[in-house]
Amino acid sequence: MRSLLKPMFRVVGVLSVLALLVGCVQSSVLEKLGISVAIGFDVLSEEKFNVTSVLTNPEPGAKKKTKIVSGIAISTKGARINNNQQLAHTLVNGQVRVVVFDDKLAKQGITYIVENLTRDPFFGDMIFLAVSEGPSHELLAGSYEQIPNIGTYLYEMLQQHIQDDWVPSCTVHDYRSAFYSAGQDPVLPMLRKLPNGVEVFGLALLQNDRVVGTIGPGEGYLLKLLLGKLATLKEVKIDRDELRPYLHEHRKADGHVRVVISNLGSKKHIRLLSASPLKFQANLRINVELQEITDEYDFSKPQASKLLQQKIGEALTKETEALIKKLQRLGSDPIGFGEVYRSSVRHSKLTADKWKKMFPEASIQSQVEVNIVRTGTIE
């Protein structure tokens, strides 16, 4: 009998301890929390910035799905304290999906804010970072009829552009990985407020942690391919005379033919040709489907497709060369030529400052080869 009672007493004791421990844990009821889904930082001075939080509205029966609070602070924790003073519910950051920096702050440097965010256990490495054209407060606090929750909308929009379009991944992890690399710079999407919405209109190029320039969607397409990622639609402009043998003569006699291609798969290969003088070769091979062509093109002839893919390749090569020269002129290396150099040259002892001087002087050759897999239905 005693042998049976001992195990029972042990079980009762363990359950009692667990009950006491559970009673000591602070509970968080969703109805009592102001859950932040997006945060914006706007610079006011060298030491102060305005912080805007987009919250899911915890008020029962509220017409608006979100609540906007904004306050001035000199630290991220201070901003949280100030914003919490405006709420009847506790502000928590556990559901933040997007952090937006205004373009003025982004030109001064944003790493100290990113690092403070990573130290907060409520933030994760998969939060998206972006730069706004103008104050982020205006973008986040705007009145949008078709957007019930601007924080969720921005997250889904960026996610869609990253997965299916020309925007490279822009998480905290991506940013920190490029920033702490000696031979690569971060790149972030640029957001613009519209009368009744928001658009991703370009990419912000950074040198270390400061924005030094921007590129548009067409350049972003090529940049994403050079990063080894899939990008989708691209419009290419070709001189009409170069396609003359296979164009119907009743169309215009001069000008350009515009071709829209869809990327079915690509491979990039960047190699160091010479360390002194510094030379690189950047090659892209793309399998595409022809989505649209603005002229009547005769695909029935055997050489027609070969000529078209050759001319598309030549046009993309020129654009790639122009993009790389622009990056060198701005001193921003989001592609990572410096990492190719560092991994190819033994004992290079490459630093970010050293690469900043070397990159603009490098000779970089590029070539894009295009293979048209499908021409689709052309009328």
C-alpha cells in the first residue's frame, strides 16, 4: 500500500508546483493589447526622430481596423514609451512586419536603429525594411479607402514583389548580412504614397548604411538577376532596323520595337579575371517566354527567333553595363563584386573602406545570353 501511495504523492506534488508556476506567469489578453504591425521613423534632428506605429485597433466595435500613434523620441525604447502613453491598451511589437525609414533619415544612416530593433526580443530577423519618399508618417497615417490595414498591406505588397517581381529580399537578416560584409552593400525598396494607395517605385542603393542613390524597376530586374534571384516581366526596346528582315513592311519605317519577356529561369556567373588591374566578368543566361511584341514579326522563318533573342540579349547587355557603371559611380555594390574578390584572392584582408576605393576603379565586363523557349500566341 505504501509503495502505491509514494508515486501518487509525487504526482500531486509535481502538479501543485506546476499550478503555482502557471499562476506566476503574466498573461496577455489580445483585447487588452495594442498590437503594432508597422513602424515608421522620420528624422527631426541629429538626436531626435518621430516614430509612428500602426496598431490593430483593440477597441471593440471600432469602425477603423487600425489606430495610428506617433511621438518624438531619441531612442526606439523611448518611442515605445511615448506612444504607449497615448493608448488605453499596452503597446506590444510582437507582430511588426514592416519598418519604414523616411528618405532623409536613410541618407544619414539607419544601422543604429536596425541594431536596436534586433536587440528587442519582440522583433525578428524576417521583418521587411523599406525607405519612403517623404515622411513615413504621411505614408502610414494616410487615409486609404481600399486599404483597411496599411501595415498588413505593405507587408503583403512587399512579399508579392519579392516573390514574383523585381524587388530583392529586404528583411532585417538580408540588410545585416550585406552591411557586415566587407564586399557588399544593402539595397532596400522605395515606397511612395499615392492619392489612394502606395506603390513600390524603385530601389534605394546604400553605401554602408546610407542611401546614395536609387534605381527604377527595369534596373531592379537586372540587379535581382545578378543577385541570382528570379525576376519576372521585363520590357526591352530594340531598334526596328535590327529586326527588319522579319518585320512586316506596312508597319512604321523607323523607331523601336518593344518586346515584353517573362523569365522562366536564369543563371548568373560572376568571376574575377584579374586582381591587378582589377577586372570582373558578369554573365547572365536567361530562358524566357515572349509575352508581347509591338510589331508583326514573322516567326515562321527559321532564323527569326534566333535573331530576336540575339537582339534582346544585346539590349539587356547594354542595360546591364549601364547599371553597373551607375553603381560604380555611386559607390554602392549591392551585387557583391567585393565578395567575389575577397573569396578569390587569398589573404586579401578586404575591408569595407578598402573596397569603397577599389570598386569604382574596377573594369567590369558583362554579357547577357537569352534563350527564347516559347513565343506564345502572336497575332
